[in-house]
Amino acid sequence: MCGICGIINADSSNNADNSVLHKMMGVMVHRGPDDEGMFIANNIGLGFRRLSIIDLTGGHQPMSNEDGSVWIVFNGEFYNHSDIRSELESKGHIYKTRADTETLIHLYEEEGIDGLQRVVGMYAFAIWDGRENRLVIGRDRLGIKPLHYHFKHGNLVFASEIKSLLQHPEIRPELNENGLEEQLIFRYMAGEESLFKSIKKLLPGHVLIWQDGEIKVSSYWNPTIPDEFISADEASAMSSLEELLEGSVRMRLMSDVPLGTFCSGGVDSGLTTAFAKRHADAELNTFSIGFYEKEWDESAYAQMVSDKYETRHHIIRIDRKQYADSIPELIWYHDEPLYHPSSSLVYFVSKLAREHVTVVLTGEGADELFGGYPRFLIPREYSRLSGMPVFMRKLARSMIGLLSSRKLDKLGYFLPLSPREVAVYNSQYALPRDVKPLISGDINGNSIDYRFSLLDKPDLTPKNLPAYTMFLDLKTYIPAALHRQDKMSMANSLESRVPFLDHRLVEWALTVPQALKIKGTKNKYILKKLGERMLPRQAIYRQKVGFGVPVVDWLRDPEGLGRYLELLSEPRFRQRGFVDPKQSDKLVADHLAGKKNNCEILWNLINIELWYRVFIDNSLVPNSSTVAATEQPGS
């Protein structure tokens, strides 16, 4: 796990700047504290920071082929590299290391970018092909590893982190106003756009080729909803799930350094821990996080899983002050406003884990693939009610709006909408009706169009709406969650691996009938049935909290997140011009008075303002020493 960056200038006589590349590498030292390297040849420069996982003494990057005509920087893991290595050696390729990176460069020599179809792993890479005078950058199928770029006047700059790009003198940080509405509704921008005006994300499963001052972006993996779902019964489907997940976990135990698992006590991390324990060749460390507020603390369930599998368990607890203190620094690590309140929790549990291991396995992705979120029940209920005339659905919306339930209010809002609108807005955190009045009339964002473009399907109907909603999460929500996972773990020089997002498991999960994912009111039905074989029942069938955070109450506490509400009344916020201050004042007043729960929009406003101060006007320099929480021994 590492950090990569690079520069290529359209003018071949304009040499890549050594000092700029050093700055780009230096700001990512947390991604790779063990080693650094650089390759410069005229107008091309590649930079690398290394966190050593495989072949600790070898594996220095940038790495070249045998004759130095092809160079690579690689961030991630190529899990099946040893299976392909023997084939490549039989074709005459000569290896100098045991590193998986070397297999990728030889595979590229043999098959070009088509070779990516054979790679199982998580990665972002850049390959300079001196033979063709072209640069190829690519990203893994699910977007587990990040890759950002800036392209202007034929010049390309890329990096694992946006803050690295900002070290380049020609890249100035500016707010992308086009994405403000999407940011406030969903907490993140999907697609290739970012909240920085001139910086893009390379999409998951895509490659970008630079040649002769031009770029071409193309997809090499593009999953779709199948025409027909598998007809397997519950038992056979569960058998396939177990085989795929166990194989994925076993493959991700590949490491020359100590590893463990994040164990929150739920079924996703519990199954990951169970399979890891079954195949680990050393003592397994597990890590969880808790709160002092008992109603939010799940550490007891994590302890149950640890006790069952006799892991060496570590628990950390944080309070509202520690949590609030961390926000500005974590925005700096995250590059953009924090996607989710749980980002801080991922940071703190990663900080704890790094004291004991270098690699962790997590349960990320299971909820999206198998219908784990309560919000997945809404498209199903919508489909049941969609046969009602529109005027009746509008009437039902008005009646539901009188109730105090946020989930019912969301369903009521959706009733008159089209299936596409329901699928797109199902993953929202703030309804468009609440966000639109807040945004200045001078700003007209349309970045949400990307989400709608993914569902431009003639066969999208209320009947298959739940399946398409989960599919949309795969293309939008999962990459955002993985961005959080990567940035918060790598802030602590910790590699995180995600067994549920092995692309073969993902492809199979797309074919599983909805009835095996959501049955009645039971979410993640088939996953929980598998869990019954391997985990304490209390850990499986409990109210879902996950990495939840008591944001509602902490926003009303001046010792917690409430301290940041003052930012929204300061002149600099009010004068920025992208938010109506009267509307934001009302949101704050109503929340503090307990009249309405406005935590979602307020969380987003606070994060956007803090992000603006950290990156755009440089008026806030985060403290580099986040307040440490206290590890507590497992009981």
C-alpha cells in the first residue's frame, strides 16, 4: 500500500520538475513511510512512497522491465500475482524481486491493458511505456484505491491524493460550484468530478492513456444488472456465498507483515474475522471502537465474536470532544469534506490497529451488495404502492408528512416520483426539497446528472427497482465509502483490504435474487443465514448501528460538534455567496431548539466550510496531532 504521483508535459523539451515531484511525494508520506523513489526522463516524472507489505527488502519503486523501456509505480495488492508469474517466466521474463508489482509490468509487456482482466486485487498504477511514448494510468474495478488527475493544455498530473496535486504550481484549489447541490444531498460527488474545480477522479474499472498531449479514458470492467437472476435455492446460494467469501478472505491474508481485522460485532466483519481465523497462520488481532454513550456502543458484540474465535482483541473508545477535535485534520487527510460522520471512527480504529499490525481486513461492501441498509426497504414499498394513481400518491405524501418519522417522510416524498428518481435519491442524506432553498440562486449545479445517466435503462420498472437501487450503490456509494476507508486508514499508514469486494464475488452477488437479500423486513437475509452457522446469534440479529455516531446530540453540545455551528454565523461563511445565510440560520436555530432534526444538512455545511478553510483560502491549518483516544483491553 503506497502513494503514487506523476507529471507528464506535452512539450517533450519541458522536463519534469524534480523539486515539484518531491513536494508531491512528501505530502503523502503517511501513505508510504518506509521508502521513496523517483523516475524522471525528460518530460515524464513518476514518484512513489512505499508502505512495505510484500518483499520487504525488495520491491523498490519505480520499477522497470528488463531493459528499462517500461517503468511502473503501483499502489495496492495483486493477489493472484504468483499464479501468473510462472507463466510469464516460462515466456522468458526475468524477475529481480518477489514483488507483485513486477508481475504487473511483465503482464503489461505481454498483453497490454487487456492483462488487467486477469488481475485480482486492489490497485492504482501508472506505467510509462517508452517504446510507445505513452503513459497509462489505471484503477481497480471497484475503486478501492484512489487516483486523481488534472489535465490542461496537454499536460497531465496525477496522484493518489488531491493534496499531492495541489503541490503543482499550475494547479490552484477552487470550489466546484457545480457539485454543491450533490454534495449537500449525498455528502459526496459521484462520477469523475470532485469538489475541486479542475481535479477529476479516474473512475473505478477505468484506464487513462496519455499520448502526444491527448488523453483517452476507457472502461475495462462494467458490471450490469443481469437479464435473469440465478434460480438457486437458499441452500445452494448460501454454499456459493460461503465458498466465494472464504476464498476471498484467504487470498487477502497474503502478507509479509502482521495483520488483523476490523471487528465491529456485526455479521459482515464477523464473517471476515471467522474466515481469517480459519486460515491465518499466526495469532489474529481484532479491533473495534466504542462510545461512552451506551446506546451507541457496540463493543460488547465485537467482544462476543472475539471470544468465539479467540482473537487478541483491542477496543478503543472516544468521547464527543475527541471526535470534534479530529474533524479539521481528518478533512485534510480526506481531501474533501468528510463523507460520513463515521470517518473519524475509521481513523481512530485505524490508529489503534497500526500500533499492532500493518494490514487489516474489513467488512466494507456487504451492506450495499446484499441489501443491508434499512433504506433498501423503501424501493420495495414504493414498488408495491406505485400502482396507485398519482393524485393518490401525492395525497399519501401529504398525510405521511404530518408524521414525525424520517423514514416514512422519505417514502412519502418518493411516492409521486419516477422509479429512476427513487433509485437515485434513495441514498440521499438530505432531501432535495430541503437543500434547494439553501443554495444561492446564482448557483445551478447539474452534477447529479451522472447518477441519472447510470440508470438510463428502458427495463427499469417499479418491480425491479430494488435491484437497480443496489446496482446504483455499487457505482456511486461504494466508491465513496472506499475513499473514506482508504484515506482514514492510510492516514495511519495502515493497509485495509475488503474481501466482500472481490470482483468475482460482486459479479455473483448481482445475480442473486432480491428475495434472498431482503426477506420480509430482514435485510441481508442470505448473509445472516450464513452468519448463523459461524457467529453468536446476538451479534447477527440486533438493531443495525454499524459505525454510527450520535451526531444529533453532539451538534447540540458546545464541547462536541456544536462548537462548529458558530462557523455558519461568521462573516466569511456568509459572504462566500453559495449558501443563503437566512436559510442556514433557520436550520441551526431549529436544530438547537429541538424543533427539527437538521443534523444531516448541518453536518454537510460544517464540513464544506472547514474544507474551504483548509484547502481553498488556507485560513485553517489542522493540528497534526489528533487527540489520542484510549485503548482498553478486551474483557
